[in-house]
Amino acid sequence: MDRYLTTREVAERYRTAESTVRYWRHVGYGPKGVKVGRRVLYSETEIARFEQKLAEQGPSRDDWTLGA
């Protein structure tokens, strides 16, 4: 059975704020969440899918200019 992470756990995983994870969900970016009551949970399978998609895309242009 799949383990589910809270918004806080996802934010910690990506070293970002919970509000950023909520924003990602609002704009359709990031792992897909499932609403359970008042909470949004993210399956580990969905997180792995999102990370695989990121790996396939490679670094974004913004990543190249951060050191400049």
C-alpha cells in the first residue's frame, strides 16, 4: 500500500514553504494531491512520477543563470 505525505512533508522534501506547495497545486504544477476531508495528501507514487518528469526535463534556464 502506498504511503501518503502531507503538504508539510512535501514542502520539507523539496525544501520549500507549505504555501509554495499549495500554489503549485493551484497552478497545476508539482505532484498531484488528493483531498481527504480538509487535508490534501500526496502519494509517494505520485511524488516519484513528478520527480521522474523533472529529471527528464533537465535543468531549467533559470538554473543556469543562478550562479551568474
